[in-house]
Amino acid sequence: MDAAGAVGRAGELVRWAAFGCALVPLVLLSCGSSPARALGTGGGIALVTAVCRALLRHCERGAARPDPHGSTGPHRGRHGRTGTGAHRGGRRHP
């Protein structure tokens, strides 16, 4: 998937979330819930949606940035070594 497709899908996801934020209070009101509870629930969902949107944008910016170290290889773990030594899960001899 290219970057434009990912951004388009993210935008579509945010639009559906906004639709849900508007729809939930209406459904709660139609089911007999109090207006205060419906508005509170809608506000809570809107807050969660806003936080998710901010995190999504942050992740998109991070994915679009080039690696500052220029390394394209896989991360090798905490100490950066490879191999099977005695401390790396190698076979023990009796």
C-alpha cells in the first residue's frame, strides 16, 4: 500500500468516527436516555476520536520521515550482536 492510499484510508476512518460521534447521541435519545447522558456520551466519544486522530497523524508523520541514521537493516536487539554464543542460547556441552 502506498502512502497516499494509507492517508486516504485514515481520512475515511476519521470520517466514520465523526459520523459515529453524531449518531450515538441520537440513538441514545431515541431509546429514551436523558439528554445530558446522550450529550456526555457523545462528548466522550468525540474526545476519544480526537485523541486517536492525533495519534494517527503523529504515526503518519513518523512513517513519512526518513531514518536519521540511514540504516535500512533490521533492528538487532538490545546489544546489537548476532550469533549463537554461550550466552546467546547456544548448545551446552556436559
